[in-house]
Amino acid sequence: MPYLLAIDVGNTNITVGAFDGERLLKLWRLGTDPNKTADEYGSALKAIVSNDAGGPDSRRRGPAEVEAVVYGSVVPALNPAIEGAARRYFGVEAVAVDASSPVGLRFKVEQPAEVGADRVLNALAAVRLVGKPCVVIDFGTATTFDCVSAKSEYLGGAILIGPKVAAAALARYTAKLPEVEVAKPLRVIGDSTVSCIQAGLYYGYLGMLERVLAGTLAELRSAKGREKVHVIATGGLAPLFLKDLKGVDRHMPDLTLQGLRLAHGLMKQSRNRRGVKRG
């Protein structure tokens, strides 16, 4: 059964999803390493696809069943490696998604080309799967807020330092503070160096999220009156903060991969229409 391989190239991890139509069969993660070659990534992708049981039917799937590869990347140095891996190991040309891709979003920002592929994909998936207007909060290496109007206009948003990066920076730029796990402590008043840092990271970050979300919703609602604004969260640390962050309607862990799936279908339709016009 042919399927689509969707690859989300992030700063810390590369997330890979296999889709049979709208169904996500399986998800894998690889570490992001800009120094790896196309062959190294191709071998890794081939191995995870070949070793997977393929979902509930327990039937193994192989590289020959990969019908298409679509990817979005925020690490431009890795793009040639991903494209080379798709070509050599799966026999297909990888399709890249970015702000210039024909996916039905209109960009009302100063420099559309500067909008990261992950933000484009999250906005697309949110609009198509949940509704508009909407706000997407993506808890990645950086935490991003992305806003889409009721007219499918990408309006921009906010970019915050991610809590893990903040924890690493605190350890790097101080002489005696250790790098700690980002976790919710029992109390705001810490009684050890570790719990003090965790309290600052968790509650300080939560306060920052609440303030940015409140301001974002206020600006969107002032433009749209009483219209419902959907708020969707995604990304690795979302479950940790959603316990206390109010105002989020839905948690969608695979939002970016779903955006890749949707973008591939829309771009395929666009190519087919252009082919008909030329014919």
C-alpha cells in the first residue's frame, strides 16, 4: 500500500510521519544534525521505515511503498540532504513546503519569505482541521504564536525563547547554576538551587505565555468583535504547560505533520490544474 512520508525538520529533532490518506500510520523522531549527509539520513529513514510494523495491521512496510516525500524545514543547511535521501533511497523527489507554496494562505506580514515552514504548516493545519480565526502555540526549541484571520490571512504572531533553551542559557552564562530539567515544581518558593531554577522557569514561562496569549486574543477580537477564536497547542512541552495555561481549546501533537499532509495534497492539486491549463 503506497503511502506518504512527511518530514518535519526542526532545530532539535526531525519528526517523520507515514500517512495512508488522512491516517497517520506511524511517527518517528531523529536528532537534527546539519553535518549528516544525504546517505546518512537516507540510511536512517530507510531503516526506520523498514523496521516498522506499519500500524495495527502488523504488516511490515518497505521503502518501495513510499509513494511521495514532503518536508518542511527550519534548518536550510539540511535541505539538500533530505532531498538527496528521498531521491536515492525512495526514488522520489521530495517536495518542500514554505511560505511561497500554494496552500491557500495569504500573508499579511512584512516579509512572507521569512516565515518558517513550521509556522506555515501549523497555520494551514489549524485552519483546515479546526477553523478560523485561530491561534497556534507551538512549544518547540522556540515557542511560537501564529495567528490566522477569518479570511485565511496569516497575520504573524510572536516568537518566545523555549524553556529548554532558557534553562541551557542560564547554566551556560552563570558560574554556579546547573542546567535543570524543565518541570513543574511543587511550590513557587524553591528550597534548593534546582527547585528555585525550576520555579523560575516554569512559573515565569507560564506568566509569559499567559500575557502573550491574552494580548494576542485581545487584538484578534478587537478586529473581529465577538467571533470565536480557536486556540490550538502543539509541540513537545505543550502537555506540561497546558495543565495551567487557560484559554487553549485543543491540543494537537501532530499538527505540523498534518500540515505537511494537507500541503502535499493542495500542491498536487495546484500542479494538476496548471497541467490542465497548459494542455
